[in-house]
Amino acid sequence: MLCRSCQRKKANRPRGLCWTCYYAPGLRELFPSTSKYARRGVGICRGEVPLPDAPTQALPGTEEKIQVLMERAARNQQLFHPLDAQSSPTEWALANEPMSRVVERRCLAS
């Protein structure tokens, strides 16, 4: 395979570049990684990512929370704020309770 930049030498460095092009200042950043293990996608960048402006009261898994996460990703902010609303321990226990107990509790209540 030839170098993706100069198209003259054999590509022997990451990103499909030859030795000269890979170590040329600024040229490496012009060619994205070709590795299947490279991190890609919205919100993936180098350096520190700022916290969101404000926490959200939307509970995890709700449509509102998903919209908030999409907005944060579009603004290149961290997806989760330390003060974001979290589900209460009671809600978590009910959501992870075996279905037989939920049915049993409903039968006893009626």
C-alpha cells in the first residue's frame, strides 16, 4: 500500500503514511486513524472536555435524559454532570426485582 499523503513510498507507519509524511509537522493530523480500535464518534476528542453548564433533573433512561445527552455531545461537553439526577435506590431495587415478586406483591395488595 502506498502512502495516503505522498502516494510515492510504501506506507509503513500508522494511518497509512510513510515514515517521512508521518513525522512531518501537522501532516499526521490530516489523516484519521485507520485502526478498527481507534476511538471515533461524537464527543471523542483530545484533551479535557468541559463540564456541562448545569446538571439535569431528568432520570436515567428517560427520553428527556437522552435528549440532554445528545445536546451535550453536540456541544462537545462531558456527557454526565456530577450533580445530574440519579434514580433512587428504591427505584433501582424495584426495577431489578424478579418479576415473580412484583406479581406476588400486586396480588397481595389487591
